[in-house]
Amino acid sequence: MNPANTSQADTCPFHGGSIQIADVPPLDPGVYSLTPDEAKFFKAVTGIDDDEKLRAHILLTQEKAYKVAPYPCIYCFTFVRMGITKLPVYQDIIGMGRERPHAVFLDLGSCFCVDSRRVAFDGFPAHNIISSDIKKGDHLSTTEFLELSHFLFRTSKDTWAGHFIPGDALDPEMLSVAPIVRGSKVGSPPDLSTLTSLNPLRGHCSVIYASCFLHLFTEEQQLHLGRALAGLLSPEPGSLICGIQISKKEKGEVRTTFGNSVHTLFCHSSESWTELWDGTVFQKGEVEVRTSTNEILFMGQVLDILIWSVKRL
């Protein structure tokens, strides 16, 4: 649909189904902004040094994406924010990529793979990075997000060594719950270029990053996904599951608006999120959970944001 047309509803593909967005708001170029660090990164990876030309390129990427996936994160340019760099464990992530043999980084709910590109830029080997997001739906072809990523970063499958695995995280053929790998480290990971599912990664992921992702699911589904991700995590001490998401001071529902649509999300508190991982998904004392919260203004709504990490001990 034409992003300037707000007269009709849109159906967006979603893990486990779809969501209806009524009267999709038109894009507003005035929302665009980059911090100095973001501008430096995008200039370096795109080769576009001129501020106005870079702005035009990112706006064109946004326009292309909004036609097939009119999400709030695309409207508000959240996709350029590289939230992973805000994590307290960010340098630990880069250190594992540089120092741990066969370290695998999984970016779940990756959209245009911007966080994957950033960790590669900072030193994590690109050939050991896997990005994953929803696959074919009413609007998205199987490779739509990958193609948009290549357009944004001006790359191709020949110049970007990272991997993209499309699929629904709730589909057991894509990601199923398996026993947590404990004890000695597992062998070398499979050939990442051949994977069509995340399941062969069991016990091989040094870092699993899930940003603005888990809060899209019900409480029961979040627990299911936590257990599924735990099965992918390497048993080596220091291995991480981490991310950023909307939270609540006491766990429960949060209503968010976009256009004329109201969406209800189930959001954990710092306390309930810690309890989910330390004592429910993992055995008590098996991991260290760290959380911090802050408030942001998102499309006129004040939201609590949870920044979190789960580290194998």
C-alpha cells in the first residue's frame, strides 16, 4: 500500500499469526535523526559521507520497508538505533566474538539486521553471525528483510558474510524446546550457511540477542521462547541471552497505540523477568540475571524499558 494513504487497514505478518493496524499513519521525515555515533557508523558501512545523501538513503529504505511492514519501529526509525550498543554487556559480546573460537551470535527479531551489522563492525566475525525474523506472510516474502538490509547497507550476499534464517519462532520446525546443554562445551557448530532452522544451533550460541521481540508474545509464549532459547545457549561460562523490551513496574498488560490501532502487550517487571530466567527456565543459581529500567517517550506515550542480560555461570 502507499505509505501516504491512511484510509485503510493493513495486516502485518507476526510470529504465530498477524496483527491488524488500522489507518496506518503516513511517514513523517521530520522524525528522522541520527546521533553522532549512529551517523559515524552508517557513513562508514554505506560509504555515504554526505549527511543529506545519507538521510535520503535511510528515508528511502524506510519508505520501501513501510510499504510491506508498516511497523512502529520503522515509522520511528528505531531500526537505526542499534540498541545492542546500549547494553552493559556489549563489550563482553564483542570480546567473545574476538576471543572465543567458533562463537556464534544470534540476532532474533532482527528486522534489517542493523545490530548484527554493528557487532560485525566492532569485531565479531560476520561469518559467525545469524539474523532471523519472520518469513513469508501476506506482505513479506521469505527474503524481504534480508533484501532491505542489503539495500540499507549497500551490500549483497557476496559482500556480507553473515547469514539470515527466516522463520516463525513459535514454529517447532524453526525453534523448539530442547534440554539445556550443561557440562563440557559442545563441538564445533554446524555450517551456518546451510541452516534453514535454528534447531541445529542447540548448545552453540555464545550470544542470543532479542530486542523489542519477546514483549510481542503472551506470558505463556514468552516462557516457551525462553526455554527454547536456553536450549540454544552454549554451556560455556559467560554465554549470554540479552535484549531490550517494554516492561512494567508490576508485570501485566500494557496498551500501546499506533495510528488508530491499540495493541495490548504482556510485559514483565524486572523482578518477574529475573524469576523467569533464574529458577524457571534455568535452575536457580545457574545464571546471573541483570536488569535495569528507564523511561522513553515513544510516539507520545511514556513507556518503561527493560534492559536485561542472562549470563551462564
